Amino acid sequence: MHHLELGQLGENLAVEYLESKAYKILDRNYKWMRHEIDIV
């Protein structure tokens, strides 16, 4: 598995976990200037 695929899998699992705990995901891969936040 390529490291980018592994990272995407981990991010998806994190989102599933957070949603199962009633968190609302506002955005994914939010970019600001040269920075990125994976899960907001």
C-alpha cells in the first residue's frame, strides 16, 4: 500500500470514529496558503 493510500485510509477511519462520537465534520483537506488541515 502506497503511503498516500495509507494516509487516506487513516483519515477516513478517523472521520468515521469522530462521527460515531457525534462530532460534525465541517471540512476535509482545508487549505490555507501553503498549509492544510485534514479534518475540521
